[in-house]
Amino acid sequence: MPVASFEERVSLRLETMSPAERRVANLLLEAREEALVASAAGLAEKAQTSDATVVRTVKSLGFSGMNEMRQVLAAELKQSLNIASRLTETLRDVGDDLDAAFSHTLDIHREAIKRLRRDISPEVFRAAVEAVAGARRVVIFGIGPSSAVASYLAAQLGRFGIDALCLVHTGLLFADDLLKLRKGDVLIAFAYTHVYRELTVLLDETARHGLKSILITDSLAGKLSARVALSLTVARGRADMLSLHTATLGLVEALLVGIAVKKARSAVRSLEVLNALRKELAEGAVDVPVGRGPKARHRPRRSPH
């Protein structure tokens, strides 16, 4: 099994830590360059705790001590992985063997799904489903590749008769998205690796409006736990390789099934209306010729599903 990144170590263990240990863990996460050289006493002063608490936190993260933690942090910072280097690392693992690429990718997906079952407790899943099912409207934030997942979730919720709004813009256009927030909304935010400026401002606005927020992330649960109502941790493959999204989609579809269970009657009624509209569109399809020549027979054009 791949070794967890430093962010993943913090995310997996943060909930079991004491308040003082959480302060230390968040400090280590946010000031990794400083943690490379600072003493336990220096870190303790910044986290307003004791050096013994710093050492205890480091060990609770799975390190034998400060030196091992510094070695891991140095290795991760040296890599400074970006999208190109993640792909390079992936290609290094699979070489030029397409069979290996297929098998290797499926192995990573399988491990991510196994982790999903382990990392998200039934209680957290139930709380997320109930929050969405009870929302006046669901607002879904996702930028970059996550925008496709956000749009898919919004479309499926719409089919269940649930009002859903996607926030997928960046930069100054995102201000227009933020104006759409309303009382009674529930936010689902897809955010990975970095706390982008858009996410920071969005969480500020949800707090100002008093909205409940659900974070779906790989490694930001620890950093943002105080700013969201619920965090659902989803691995995106190996931390040093190309990001894969099977587990995220698996979680989204599990949430959809859960929401359908909670709102079975209204969801079925909404889908029945959808089917009736589809039937009406299909019956109005234009005949198109099949074959060649003036005697070519006609076949009804089917509408896309």
C-alpha cells in the first residue's frame, strides 16, 4: 500500500487529536518549510503549547520523531509536484506497457474505493445525505476538472426534483456566482490539495449567510474542519501520481442513492415527469430517410437520452 503524504497523515488523524495537538498539526501543515528547521520548542511556542505536545503530535502522525518527519517533508517539498511531474511519475511506473497501464490504474481505483469505505463513516454519510435532502437548494462548487463532477451532481439532483446551482467560475466572474447564495442553501464544495482564493471567499460568504457546508476533499479536511459542517475525505489515487477521480464519482453516486432513499416519493414523481417529457419529445421526432434512392424507407429519428 502506498505511503500516505504528509497532508493525508494529518487529515486521517486530526479528528482523534486533542485541541493542542490539532494546533500543532495544522501549524506543521501550513508552515512545512519552517518545520524543516524549527525545534520542537520553537514550534511549541508558535502553537501555544509544550514541546512535549509537539513531539507527541509528530509521533501520532506516524513518525518515529522530528528527524523522520523532517526527512519526509524535505522529500515532498523537493518534489514540488505539479501536473506534469505527476504524469511523469505515473509513466515511470507503467513504462510503455499498455497492459500495465490498464492493470495499474485499476489497482489504484480499487484501493481508492476501499479507502472510501474506511474513511467515511456511516454517521458522516448519513449526515451529508440528510443535509442535502433537507436543503431548500443545493449549491455545488467545483473548479477545473471538479467542475465536471459538480455539473453531473447538479444534473442528477435536478432529475430528483431538487433545485441545484453550480458555481464553476474563477477570478472576477466568481463574484457573480457568490451573489446567487441564498438563505436555506446547502453548499457542497469539491476542493483538493490547495485552498484556492475562490474557496476561501466562498466559505466566508457561506458563514456570513449562515449556510451549512459540506467539503469533499483529499487532504484539506484538517485545514478547513473549523470552517465547514462536514468533511468527506476521498483519495484521488496516489499522492505522487496523476489524480484519478473514480472514488469521487463513487461517493457522489452513493450520495445520490442515499438522497433518493430519503426523498423516494418526490424523486420518483420527478422522474416520471421527466419520462413523460422524453416520450413527448420522442413522438415528435422527424422521419429521416434510410438507404438510397427515391424509394428509401423512413425511420423515426430517436431523441438522445
